[in-house]
Amino acid sequence: MPCVCAKCLRHLRTLGLEQEPDSKAVLHTAYRRAAKTWHPDRFEREPGKRREAEEFFKQIQVAYSELLEHLKAPVEWPMIPEPFAVHRQPVNMPEISFGGAPGCFVFPNFSMRAFETIMSLGQEENQAVAIVDLSGSASLTGSFSQYLLLTTHGIFVRDRRNIVSLLWYKDLGDVKLVDRLSGRWSSIWGNLTGTIYGNQPRLRLEIHRRIGGKFFAIASEADDNVKRVIWSFLKQRKSQLQR
């Protein structure tokens, strides 16, 4: 079984690898590619970029060294459950599915980057229900520089200012789908706009606190169908906990 501990994942991403290499040759090739790309000498005329490259170049050296050792003795690092194995679903959670929408993942089928994001928040894999990339990345796997994470106990979001916020479900207030042009709020709009306006995002999903105003809103950062799925999940979860 490949190692998927947080340390491994961080090092693999540093070297641009999607999975644990099966040989030293693969690891060495990845290292040379990353080192060539980020060698500080390439940024002599860009002082700001050079400082960033110097720091990342150090991370590349550490990643290569420790992954090389790890290939020799993979049991040395603490292991966590394989994210793509079959796990028990979180208890009493409403069903959720994004139908394969890019950058959207549901437990237990998280991408490596999604899994790394979840772990960085101190969340166990089986506490995560679903995660949506809101960064606008063209990648199918998502960059997750901005995201919304649904867990068993609450909602994590990271916004454009790189601020991470948490709202417990017990503190969840109104959850609205609002037509961005008319300002109307109606579940009918949630069902019709996708047909009328095609794939252009027309809806704004607003998530409010029970006390204290708006928590977060999603507009052009996600497809309308994705917003409907989140809206439906949150409405059901609120009903479960606040009835």
C-alpha cells in the first residue's frame, strides 16, 4: 500500500508527483525537473522571485532526500488510511453528489490535493464529507487555493484573502439561492436557471450565520449545479440538527 501520510503528500507535490514513485529513477527524474525549474540562478534579475525560488529550492532538496530514504524503509513514517479505499460513510449525513463536476470531491474519493487540504486543517479523512475547489483552476483535480469543505460538524471556507473560516452546523442560519440579476430568492429559480442560461453561473449561494449575518457567498466561483448540491445538503443538515 502506498504511503499517504501528510508528510509524503507534501513532498510528492513539491516534486510535482501525483503518486509515490515506484523506483529511484522516477524520483530522481522528478527531482532534476523541479530543481531545474526552481534553481535560484534562473531568477537573477527578479529579486522577489529569486527569494521565493531559494526557499522552494530548499524544500525540493528536503523532499528528494526524505523520499529517497522513505523508498528504502517505507514503514518509518506514520501511516494514515488509504484515501481511495472503501471506508464507512460519515454517520447520519445527507447524501451528496456533484456528478463528477471538476474540482468537486465526495468522501472517500478525494484527489491527492483535496486530501492534503483536508489534512492541513487538522481534519481526519472520515470527518470530511465533500470539498469544492473555488479557485477557478482549470485543472480537474483543483488547486484549492480557495475552497469550501463540508465536514461532519461544520463548514470550512478559504476565501480570496487566504482567510480560513469555520461555521458549525448548529450555528447555521439561512441558506439561499439568489438570482444574481433579479435579486429574487426562490427554489424555482434554482431549478430553472440552469436550463435557460446554460452553463453560465446565474445563481449566488448565500450561507448565513444563525446570529451575526452572512458567513460566505459563492457566485461565479462555482457552477450553478454545484451550488444547488451544496444548498440542498446544508438545508438537510440544518433540518437534522435544528428541528
